Amino acid sequence: MRPLTLTALLSMLMYFSSCVPTWQYITLDSREVTKDASKRLFFENDTISLVYSYNGYGGPIRMSITNKTDKPMYVNWKKSAIIDRGYARSLFQPNVQMSGSFVSETQKTSPRGYTTTSGNLAGSFSLPDGMDFMPPGSTISKELDLVVSSNPLDPDQFTGSPKALKATKKGLGINSYKLYTFEQSSSPVQFKSYLTFVVDSDNAREFSVSHTFYAREIMLAGYSPQFFIPYKREGDMLYMMQRKQ
């Protein structure tokens, strides 16, 4: 067998280097909501509290919604959507996985003046009318079969110059990566949630809630989530893989 020449060795090295994927780690933010301890995006008013989580590949869309009123409430998924640069993707899915819990109080004549009832909700439902029911004081959690982005971003479209950074952790060594930061107006990831609710009372009231999200930071690295030190499994961070050509 003839030994490999230096040119052949360099060609092989370049080939295998070109096959190493670049991982994109995207941190989302919003001017309209806050973040909780797990970096999930949180909104609350007198009627509902709403928690968004996008952690995972592509940004799986997960929500937890609490009915804070003393009346039944419905989420109308047929009139709810994710809007990405003007293009709306419906959040209605006929077969959904839903779980949740509820706590409700009923007035009665007793030394305490009321009774408290609690329980759990779980199951798979077929909802042709596109509505989810929330009893008073209940919370439902929903994971939709949708992601923020199904395709990796094109770094050539990023504005500004990245910072070259390193992270160190015992057992994982040193991670080198590039960090881009963006204002909302220049961010390569921008989308909006639009949710429609109905409060069931004598005069049923429909209202909507909308929030805008954008990529505040994007990290580019040659490490998968298992080995990338800065990656946190928190609600505001999603990731994608870009294979080099």
C-alpha cells in the first residue's frame, strides 16, 4: 500500500472538517413579557396568566395557561396563530395532548363559608370545534406540533460582527464559539403569538392576547447541546443544526 502524500492528508482533513456541523443556539426575548426563574416567557393580567416555553430543537411551542377568573373560559385555537413575518400558522390541531390542574371554591353556609375542590386534568381529546375548556382557577399545559423554525438560519444574513468567546467547564474542557447580539428591528428571528379566549358568562366575552418575540442572541458553535457549556435547557433558548456544504 502506498503511503498517503501530504496533499492527500490535507485534502482528507479539509473534507472531514467541512462535514462538521455548526450548531445555532438562539436566545429569545420580548419587550412585552417578563421571564421567570426557568427563563420561560411570562405574561399576567387580571384574567389569565400565560407562560411560553420554546426550549428544544427548532423551538417547540409550549404554553401553560391559567384561568384566573371565577367563570369558565375557553381557548379558541381556530382563531389563534403564530405569525412569522406576516405569515400566519394556525394553532388549531384536532388531536391534542392536554394536561392541567384546577382549584375552585364554592360558597356555602358553613363555619368556613366555602369549600375547596381540587383535581387534575389529563388526556387526549378530539376537538373538532377547536376549543379547550378551562374551569375557573384551572391551568392547562399544551405542547403544539409546531416549532419556531424548521430550518437553520443563514449566518450570512446576520448583521454586525460577532464576538469570539470561550467557555470553560471541568469535564467538558473549553468551548469556543461566536456570539451575535441583535436589536428587535434587525433580528433574523421575529414572530408573534396571537391567542383568542372566550369567557363564558351571561354575556360571553371574547378577547385576544398577542406578544412579539425576537432572537436577542445567537451563538454559533461546533458542539452539540450535550457538550456545549453555555447551552441551558431553559424556556427562552432553542437550537438548530446547520451542516456545512
